Amino acid sequence: MSLASTLVGEYSSRTRRSRELAEEALASFPGGIVHDARFFRPHPIYVERAAGSRKWDVDGNEYVDYVGGHGAMLLGHAHPQVTAGVQRQLEYGTHYGACGELELRWAQLVQRLMPAAELVRFTSSGTEATLLAIRLARAFTGKAKILRFNTHFHGWHDHAAFGISSHHDGTPTPGVLTALSEQVLLCDPGDMVEVERLLAEGDVAAVILEPTGATWGQVPFAASDLHKLRAITRKLDTLLIFDEVVTGFRCSPGGAQTLYDVAPDLTTLAKVLAGGMPGGAVTGRRDILKLLDAEACRREGLEKVPHHGTYNANPASAAAGIAALTIIGSTDACERASNFAARLRNELNVLFEQIGFTWRAYGAFSAFHIYASGHDERVEVAELDSGRFDYRKIKAAAQHPLIPELCLALRIHGVDIFGWPGGTVSSVHTDEDLEQTVDAFRKALQAIK
Ligand SMILES: Cc1ncc(COP(=O)(O)O)c(C=O)c1O
């Protein structure tokens, strides 16, 4: 019997109830899932509850969790203060169709932690935040084009749907208009010469990027390039948008912009912002966000940028966000998560050497990524982390045929990671989690070997 079928057999016998639910779900959802990233062969797990760094599936299996609510759970699952804040709010109602004090306190926390957040507009998700930021940039500059970096993810709307895992030539993915994709320029990460050339051609409203690189830094972006980008965009009269949906309140309480001391014109936020509840925001320069202010626009003879959203700053999300940002702003939560991830990356690299794999664990802050190098390829961690390593090679390594088996074997040994492959760490992962994770990797890799 092949390794794959042995693993599938073992996984399936441990996750019988998940399998039943997955089969039932095929009648309700395309492919049985509600988010593209949840695709998993032979079937996904169905999770019943989560607490701290762990989660439990409907068959009672326990996992050390590195999916972390797609990065939202920096403080771990069901953090007592966040849960108490939401529970209190539920008793007071979840939607007033009116202003509420919580939205103000939430925004003030954002402003305190991120000095470039002169004003804040809440949205319901990160996708909505980047969509609004792009609209504001176009309205403010009167220019049409947006420059993005290949592989950088900004949500699923039409301006951001292509050039992530495919269509790096800028052609649209199905359902996106060519006319729209023509207004979005794609550039390879790290190619500052090309960025400058494209901006110099004119008509570029904004450059948008993930400041630590695509997918939690799987394709790292050099900090020195952030400074270059700031200088180039200023010189060529283009706005700079940091998409800090992942990095905001994670790589430091003030996000990547505070850590690297680069002030973008606009910032998009979500995930940690709302403490595990739905929520996003656009923040940034007063003179740009002013375009959402009807009175200011009337006074200045400008046409307002429209923006609605039934669940913007809904009270339950605001309560979770206030609790989360209060903790993040007053404790070493970000640092603890980053330290754990650094230890994990180191221990995985020691393990890879020990068992004769040329693979590498790399990354920054509270993330880890695995570069599944080919047999003869020896890559240094520093090369991967440099922001100069070819993104095509990183993406090709992610397609290594053993990765699905690795993820499957890790689940069998009680560890859940993203299939990119890598994961995100919380501030409450423990020494025991570290030990169990390395042990699970050892068993999985030995089986694969
Ligand atoms: C960097 C980045 N921007 C935007 C988004 C979209 O956020 P949401 O899933 O809340 O729409 C994501 C989601 O993973 C993200 O990672």
C-alpha cells in the first residue's frame, strides 16, 4: 500500500464524523466548503470548539492550531477577555442601525496604536477594506491605475483576484472584466526598478502591498524596499497603501508600518483588528479619508466617495476588537507570538538536518513557512528571508508532491497547519505545543522518508 493511501486510511478512520459531514456538505456548498483555503483531501476536519492554542474536531481529536482563524486569533482562541466583551455586548443587542460608543473607542485604540491612522472607516472584512482603499485612492488622485505585486493577496474582489497563484501576466481570472484588469498593473515583488518605471509612465493612483510580503511573508518583502517604495511613490505622486490585514497588530502592536517606521498614505486592516469577529477598516491620511465626509466634501465642492456596509463596526465586533487591541497595546502579546515562531522555525530546521531533508523553515514575526526544496537544492534560510529569492521558486516548492502528505500526517499527529505550507502562531502557544509540533513533524517526515 502506498504511503498516501496508508495516511488517508488512518486519517479517515480518525475523522469519521468529519467525513460524514463533508459528504453531506457536498449537497449544500460548491465542493463542500465555504472558503477556498479549506479544501483538503480526502476531506476537511469539522471543528467543534477551540481554546488557546488548541482546537478539537467533531471526532474528539485535539490539534495544536497554526491556522489561527486565518490569522485573526493572535491572542489564541476564546480569549477570556475577548469572550467576556462579546458576551456582554450580545445582551445589549448586536445591531442598532445607529452610532454606538464602542465604535468610537475601537477607532481610538487603532489611532493610538497606529500613528498614521489620522481617520478610520470601518468595513466588514479585509476584502471590503482594500476595495474601499483603492476607490479612495482613485478618487483622491484622479488617476485610474493601481499597482500590485504578484502573489500579494488583498482579498477576493475583482481588482485583486488575479496574479495571486496564477495569471501573473495580469490577465483576468474567470468572471473579472478585461477592462478592469487593464487598470491593474502587476510587478514582481522586489523589482523596484520596474515599480519606478511603471509609476513614471503615469496614471497610477496607488501602490498596494502586503508590507512583510505575500501570505504572512511566505514571499518575503525586504524592509529596505518599503523605504524605497515610500520614496518612489512620493516622488512620482502616487499613494502608498499598506495592506496590514495580516500584519496589523501582529508583527508589532502598531503593525509593520510602526516597526519599520514607514508611514503609508492608507492602511487596510482586518483579522486581529476585530479579535476573531468579522471586521475591517481603512485608515490613513485625513485629506484622503475626508472624501467619505459629506459635509467636508460639500464645503470644498468635491463629490463624496460613497461607502455603505450594514455590519460596519457592528457592536459585537467592536467589543471583541476593543478587548483584543487593549490587550495587544498593553502587553507583550505580539513579541511572545514572534518569539515562539522563531523557536519553532529553528527547531524545525534542526530536525530537517537531523533526518536528512534539505527543506527549510523560514519567515518572520509570528509566522513560519516551509520551503520544500528539491533533492539537490540547498538554500540558506537567510536567502529565503532576504526578499530577493525568486517568488516563482517559492511558489513552485509549495507545490511539492509531498506537501499534502505532510499536512495529512501532521493532522494524524495532532497538528494543523496551512497547506501553503506554513502557519501562524498565537501569543498563547506553549512549550508543550512546541514539543508536540516538532515531534509531529519528526513522525510525519520519517514516514514520508
Ligand atoms: C493581506 C490580506 N488582505 C486582505 C485579505 C482579505 O481579508 P478578508 O478575508 O477579511 O476579506 C486577506 C485575507 O486573508 C489578507 O491576507
